Amino acid sequence: MAIKNIIFDFGGVLIDWNPEYLFRKVFDDENEMHFFLKEVCSSEWNLKQDEGRTFEEAIRLLSEEHPQYKDEIAQYFSRWLETVGGDIAENSSLIEALKPNYRLFGLTNWSAETFPLAYRKYPFFKALDGIVVSGEEKLIKPDHRIYQRLLERYDLIPGESVFIDDSKPNIDAALELGFKVVHYSEQVNLKEELVKLGIQIDQTILS
């Protein structure tokens, strides 16, 4: 089955996101910063926003639990753009080179409140044919239902689609649904992996 669609995860694939970028500026003590991001504004806490919880509610609840960190907790949202290190240029640059031959989509675990901030800042998002954001859908990967939502909304067939993500559980879910996949990491050259799958990349655009 010929590949017609390429679907990108965003954080860790197209966008370099890490809350340490912000909180290294907030905390003088690195050990305290690590404690804060592990035990207070943890990845599990942040995932609830990706699943649709508002930051207003999240900050209120967490500030009641950790009043000594009330100001720092609030900055997770008020200074959110500082958690983004930039785009991952070697990957984001592929979008323009793939667009002549493929439909391009995004499937991301991301808060509905913070994704628009990144969308406005990085023009390549606007080149995609469609984006499904977990915070808007109230569903998160690797739940099969969010993949199905992407398929149904844009009339996609899994076997005609390549899904790219840096999370093994998310990749496993895509495989279960019949997608072709690229499990991305810093050690993976995404362009080379796409070429191995027979993807045509317009080299004249990249040069």
C-alpha cells in the first residue's frame, strides 16, 4: 500500500520542549529545580493539562498542595513559551520538502491553552493539512481513540500513513492500528528513516 500521509508528533520531534529551560532561570539551586519538576510540576501533572484540564484549575489545586511553590507553579503557565528551546530544524525543515508529494498532519499530546502559543510562533505548523491536539479532544496518546479521531476527521487509512513519535507506547499503539512508524530519538536521522520507507523528499527545497 503506497504511503500518502505523514503524521508528526510535535514535542521531541518538531519542537524542543523541556521545562528545565524555564526553571533553570527560576531556581538558583539545581537540585531544588529537579525536585520541583519531579515532585511538584511533574510530567504526570502536566499530562492532565494535555488531557484537557485547564491550567487555572491545575495551578489552583497544586498551589493548595504546595503553597511554598505558589509563584513557581504559576510561572509554568505564565512563562510557558520559555519552556520551548526552539524547533528541531533538521526535522521541521522536512515539512516543506514533503508537502509536494504527501498530505501532512500532526497528532500531539499538548494543552489546548499552550499549543496556540507555539502555533503562532512557528510557521511550519500552518503548512500541515490538519492537526489533532489532545487537550482539545480530551484524549491523549496512546489511547487508540485519538488516533481514530485523526483517521476519521481527515479520511486517512493507517496502512497509507507513516506516524512519527519519540514515545515507544505511542509508537506501539500506532503499530497496533496498522500505521507504518518511525520511532524517533536524537540518535535517529528522520530524513534517512523516511527514505528507507520509500518516501520522496524534494532535495531541491532542502538545499
